[in-house]
Amino acid sequence: MGGRLFGTDGVRGRANADLTPELALSVARAAAGVLADRDGTSRPVAVVGRDPRASGEMLEAAVVAGLASAGAEVLLAGVVPTPALAWLTGRSDADLGIMISASHNPMPDNGIKLFSRGGHKLPDAVEAAIEHTVTTGSSDGHRPTGAAVGRVRALADGTDSYVGHLLSTVDRPLTGLSVVVDAAHGAAAVAAPEVYRRAGATVHAIGCAPDGWNINDGIGSTHLEPLIAAVRERGADIGIAHDGDADRCLAVTAAGDVVDGDAILAVCALALHERGALKADTVVATVMSNLGFHHTMRDAGIAVRTTAVGDRYVLEALRAQDLSLGGEQSGHLVFLEHATTGDGLLTGLALLSRMAETGRSLAELAAVVQRLPQVLINVPVTDRLAVAASDEVAAAVNQVEAELGDSGRVLLRPSGTEQLVRVMVEAPTQEQADTVARRLVAVVAAVG
């Protein structure tokens, strides 16, 4: 795997080509060495989980071998959602957690997500230390033998205990609500229908028959058409879609209209705000959240802290500022009181609970956010950093911002990995958004 080992959400690539068993073993060994902070008198402890991809079986074996060869005690959680793995890492007082999943990516891909003690995602500096250890092979010298070699055992109650934890967050039964849940043939195929059913809802399940190859295949939060059709066919009150590792949640109204992460975040923020449970009356969102979301929060007296794109940055802001709720347009929501990472099932329960509490439909609840028309264009350039530093581009952006005022928004983001500049414009009408975007794209293309 060329270039930097860690991306925005762990190590990811085509299984057995980019992400090989040898690399998985090396990452696990290195992580055990970097993250084990015990006093030397006891073994480091690691919790390992995976989604149901066929390649996960192979990579799990490699990860376990790497951990055991570093002297770690390994607790095998089996097929569990990513947020379950994070929670189990904290519950087990483990030194690290390793989730083998490529989230919403198609089946040929797989990935490795690492969690530190308590179930928290790794800071950049820790990822860099693990990457350095992998690339230099500096962990190879520590080879315990005999009784010091790590042991492996099953964490038999992992899913059950996680489901119990989720149900403890529900204040009232969801009796009377009919929900279609789509688990993307992924890690939540068992847990998702069970948790919504045990919370009191009538549950119809699709995308809950993983075979190792069908994860995210035309289904789940990145392919909402089957969920929309099932909601309409069943006459359900709501559809809930998860991705392959269930750290995100999107929703569908009874009429089949999609409710994105911005609207879900707004509904949940308003619910906490009304109960006095939204810390500092503040919510965290990324720069991609629609301006309509910002207007809704402003009108409700809720402040918005904005971060870079990525749920890890949302998490960092929540922890640094001691806040309780944040999320992304993609459906990653973090309820810091109950979870250390984005949790799609927790989000689904919060949305259903709000419907049960208010007696209002999802369409009524989501209507609080009036989305502004948005245009997003990727502009190929020869030097994305030069474009970002260009006075000509800055002047064009300033002119557009002055025209739009508080009724629109402009965002230019150089890609982190490609020679692209992403131009995003929101405006009161689609025609105005298109016109303004074309003007900015012309300037960026001329400079770049």
C-alpha cells in the first residue's frame, strides 16, 4: 500500500491486494506496542471485531496473530457494528480495539479501524507513531515466547451487551411505530432489527442477510431505493438505513422522502435542547452542513461549532469543548453521553424516540430544516494549494459572499489527496446557486 498508511478513517484498501494479511499483522503488532500502556506486569488487552465481508475472516486471523505475537490477550467479538466494538473496548477496559471493516465501501475493499483505551478514535500523532512502527519494522524485535505469547478467547456476550446498552438510552416504548430497517447486509444485520423490536417498534427488515459478498451491494445508506420502496409497500412510519458497519444512519419518511444527517441532527438537537440536556446549548457540525441547518439552530437559540469534514473532527470538538451532540450530513451522529464514536443504531433510536415523544411524523419533525439548494463541483487543477492561496480566487469568493449575504454560502476546499478543488455554493434558488458556482469554477480553473 503506497503513500500514507492511515486515511481519514483508519487503513483501507482492496483486501488481499492493498490491504494484505501481512500488513494487517504488522499494523496489529505495532498498535499493540504503541497503545499498550500497562505497567509491564500484565498483558495488553485487545478487542477485535469485524463486519461480515468474506475477506474479514482472513484479515481477522492476521490481526489476531499480530496481537498474540505481541503478547496481547485478544477478545474476539465476532461480527459487530463499529460502535459496538468501540463500546466493548471501553467496557472491557482494553488497551485497544480493532475493527475490520471498510464501512460503506463495496465488498472487494476492507479496512482496519483502531480505537484506544475507552473506545476513542486515535489522534493523528498516535496514528503516526503506529505507521512509523509498521514502516520501520521496529516492533519486530519484541518477540515474547512460551507463556508470554498472547492468548485468544471469544467475547461471547458482545452483541447482547451492546444491545442492552442501546436500550438503556430509550425513555419510553416505541409502541405503535412501524419501521423498515435496512442493515446493508452488514455488521448490524442481527443487532439492528433486534434493538428496534425490543424497544417496542414493529420492525420489517431488509438488507439483513449477509453472505460475505453482498455488503452495501445496491442497498443500505448509500443506496436508498430499496428502503424507499419497502417503506411505501409496508405503509411504515419510517425507514432507517445503516451502512456496512452501522456507524451512520439516514432515514426515509412514510412518503418515501429522504431525511439526511443535517435534518436528523437538527431533530435530535432540538429534542435535547427542550429537555435542557444539550450541553452549552451548542451542537457540532462540519463545514458541509447546509445553511438551512444553521438557520434552524440559530432560530432555536442553539449555537453551532463547525469542524472540518470527518466524524473524527466532530468527536475532537465535542471532547475538547465538553459538548454532547455533533454530526455530519452523511448521517454520522455522535451522542457523547452514550458513545465514543458515531453510532447509527443509537441515532435511529433517538429519532424514533422523538417521534414517540411528540406524536409527530418524521416528515413533520424534519421540516424544521429548510434546505437551501446546493451545488458541489469538483474542479481539476494542476496545483490545488496555489489555488487556495490565490488572491484572485479570494476576491471572487468575497464578491459572491457579499452578493449572497446571510441567504447563501460559499465553500472552496482543496482535496486532501487529489489535484482537485471542491466548489460548493448554497443560494436561495437553484438557478442562482448554479450561476454563482459556474462563475467560481471559471476563476478556479483559470488560476489552477
